[in-house]
Amino acid sequence: MKKAIMILAVFCSLAVTGSAQKFALIDMEYILKSIPAYEMANEQLKQVSTRWQREIETKAKEAETLFNNYKSEQVYLSKEQQSKKEEEVVAKEKEVAELRRKYFGPEGELYKKRESLMQPIQDDIYNAVKKISEEKGYQMVIDRASDASIIFASPRIDISNEVLTKLGYSK
């Protein structure tokens, strides 16, 4: 909502000034889908994520098995043995939680891998958009894929194909 109000305010201020400022739109989803390196990076991330998820699920099943064994044997165990079994279960559950955080947490391995694979592609797109904007005198370039408040935009101001051409992917 804030974003929509901000964009509306920018458009209104541009309309009030009456100067001949130029706008352009890009469709980031369309651009990214047209770049093979992006698709390969996504596939790599998917494979790594699946492998890590399987590893976590295996550890979680081990923790569940330990817990179920403990529950079934609990009546036969002394207090000391119960305590030891409980510690084993808790340790295994902590291991699962730590793995989940390590791989999928906010600063986890998946985040770092995504960053290392996607950042160069995003930088190339940004530089291409910047060059086109400087060459053609655009004051603002808006991503129509990420802004739900754009109801209609003329295809004439969409420069997505120019960006792809600038990147070396002709459409």
C-alpha cells in the first residue's frame, strides 16, 4: 500500500511539473526467464535445497525414532537411563534445528548460494537498464512485475526487449 501511494505521489508530482520527463517499464520476470544463466542458477538452487531438505528430514526421522523408542522403553528404564535417553532425543532435535537454521536460515547456506548465483545476473540487468536509461533519457524505470498497482501501461514504454538485447539475448 505504501508503495502504491509513493508511486502515485511520484506520478502526480511529475504531472504537476509539466516537464517532459520520460518513463519506461521493464518486466523483470520476463527478462529473468529469458536469461539461461538465471534458469540454470534456479535449477542449481533447487537441487541443493532438495538435497539439504532430505538431509534434514533424515535427521528428523532419526530424532522421531529415538523419541518413540524412548517412549516405548520408558517404563523399563531407571530414572538415570530415562534422563540419558531424554538428553539423546533433545540433542538430536537440536541437531535438526541447527541444520535447518544453517541451511535455510536468514543468513544460511541457501541465502548465500542464491546471493552468489543471482547477484551477478541482477547487476548485469541493472547496468543494462541504467545504460538504456542514460541513452534514451528516461527519468524513471519501473518494474511492472513487482508493482501490483500498475493496472495498465502502454507496451510502447516497455523496454524489456531492449534490456535483453543489451545483455546479448535478442528477442
